Amino acid sequence: MLTKEMIVKKLKGLNLDTSQYMLRAGTAMVMLGIKESTNDIDMGATKSYFRELVEKYNVEPEFMTEDYRIEIEDGIEIYEEWIEEKAVIIDGIAVATPEAIIEFKRGMGREKDLRDIKVIERFIEENKYEEVEMDYNSDLYNKILNDKYILDLYEDVKSFESKDPNGWAYHDLSHILNVVKLVEEILEEQGYRKEYIEEAKVASLLHDLGCVTGKEDHAVRSAELAKKYLIDNNINLKYEADVLDAIKNHSDGFETENPMRIALIFADKLDIKKDRLSEKGLEIEGLKETRFINDINIHINMDDVIVEIDADKNIDLVSLGNYYFMPKLFRAIEAFSSSICKSFKVYMNNKEWNIEY
């Protein structure tokens, strides 16, 4: 029989990724202190981590009614996607909440499960415990960002665009990171959940892969490359449909109910920072003024979308405002704001800035 201390010691010894699994059933009851010991360790893992463990331990998954199961050691069983959005963290390990255990046991409906439910309900009445929201993709963005394949692709994009005599702006990694930052701000300001924002960051990270062969139709190519990348790397996203839709249509307008797509379109247009300009862009009247733009930030309050631009004092706002893209940018800000039922204000170095558009 396994006590709480024995379970923790065994799991620590396996060095599993604690962000990708959750203890369930009787194991969770022991960890919570509802009962003293259990016969084995039951846990659920994310689909991608489950596949990783299948390969690591060279085991054949067994189909069990609704889920696939593997046994990585004697008495340690892992079920594919048997996870919950909320957990109790004990000794650094995610444990199913008492409410989730009750729901599972009601589904089982055995006599011993019904007895356990009464014990768990009493535990809930007599004890306090803190639930946390699980973020199973918390490290996914950084893993993709540091993938040599992705880094090399964006190096190829910059190399390709550097040779393009008509290319005024880069779609390289600097641009990508600017867009990621803005998308994160846009969705955070609207109160979206962290797990949704993390996947929106993944969409932002992959949205210009298709520029490796040119800008024309690059959004569609980017979506195709992104989908292949997710499949090849066994990456399963909860909001994959939103991610791929956002990438495929990020060059379009705001007429969509996909908030990830709206955020990506807006952020992509907003990136007019100095590190985006190519050498050819530095020769274009009006556009070259963006070489003085250091940073752009988004805030959303009850009434307004606020765009804050930080620039060097040398910037010529008249020349910048007359550049053909700037009225498009202001219309995009207006369209985004309207899509979330807000007005908007643009500030340049803390002073409200308006142009005719």
C-alpha cells in the first residue's frame, strides 16, 4: 500500500513533468488526506505528454472504455487526457479537486464509490484547500520559440526579405516578438484566460512562417506550415481551430467572432517599431520616421482602447502622418475598437495624436 510520502517519493524519482499530469481517483484522495493509502498510482496526462511517455517507456497504450492507458512501472497507470482545468497543488504535484473526484465516482457508481463520496463530502465541509487553474501549455510557447526549426525559418525569412528590392519591412523574429507582446496585452486587457492567451501567443509566433517564400498569400502558407508543425511535434492545442484560423486570416478584416484572430490582426498592423524597417524602408519618405518609434503599448478601459506610442523627440509627426499607411492604421484601430464596442485614443509621447483618415 502506498502512503502520501511514498507516492511523492516515487513520483519525484521518476522526474516527470509536473505541469503535464494530474493525480486522480484514490491517489488524489491519499494526497488530500481523505484516506491513508492506496494500492497504486492513477494519473492523467495531456495528450502530447502521454505520447511522449509512450515513446520514452516504449509501452503500448491499452484502450480502456473511453481512454488510452499505459503502465510505466508496476502500479503506476497513466490515462490520456484524464485531466481537469482546476487542481489542488500538494508538494508541487497537481491533484484532482475533491469535487472532481466526486464527479468521477458518481460516474463509476460502484458501492465503494458511493461510500467514498460521503467521506469526500464530509472532507469538503471540514477542510479548506486552495484550487488553482492548470496551465498545461505554460511552457509551450517558450519551447516553440527556442525550437531551432522555427528560429532558422525566421532567419530565412529575413534573408529572403533583405534581398527583396521592394521590401520595406521585415517579417522576421523581431517583428514576431513585437506582435506576441501586443497580442498578449490586447487579450489580457480584455480579461481572457491565461491558457487562451498562451495559445494566442503560439499563433502569433507562427503567423508569418509563410513569408519564407514571399509575402503574397503568406498567411495561407503560414497556416499550412503551422498545422504541419503542430502535427509533426505532437502538439495538441485546446484552441487549435482559433489558432489556425487566426494565422490563416491575419491579413483580413475584423469581421469575425474569433477573438484570437481579431487580436492578431490588430497587433500585426500596430507593429511600426523601428526594428521592423528594412534598409529600403529607411529611404521611404514618411515610413522612415518609424525608425524613431521605440515602443507601443495597449490599454483597454471601460470606454476606450488606448494606444500609447513612445518615440524619440526627433520624429517628424507630420511626415509620418502623411505616409499612406498611417490612415490605414488609424482605421484599423477604429475598427478593432468598434469590434469590442469601444472608442479609441492614440497618444504619442503622452500627448493625444490625431491624423486625418
